[in-house]
Amino acid sequence: MAIGDKAKHAAEDVTGKAKEAFGKATDNERLEAEGKADQAKADAKKAGDNVKDAFDHN
């Protein structure tokens, strides 16, 4: 798995956390939900990375 992909997925997670926090701070439920969704997508991509890594090392 390319390091660039892993970094991109980590950045997506951080962006999602920032959106969620900003949404909470401003009572913007849409932005908060969008941040949570971004984090979920990033987590799924990271899980896929881990699966690919496991098969690459065998």
C-alpha cells in the first residue's frame, strides 16, 4: 500500500474530525454529520489499506 494513500486517508479523517468539531461548536448539525461521514469513509479506506497490507506481506 502506498504511503501517499495512507497519508491521504489520515488527512480525510482529520478533516472529518475538524468538520465535526466546528459543527458542534456552531450548532450546525449538517456540518457535524458531514464530518462524521467523512471520518467513517476514511476509517473504511484505512481498513481496506490494512487488508491489502496483510495480503501483500504474505
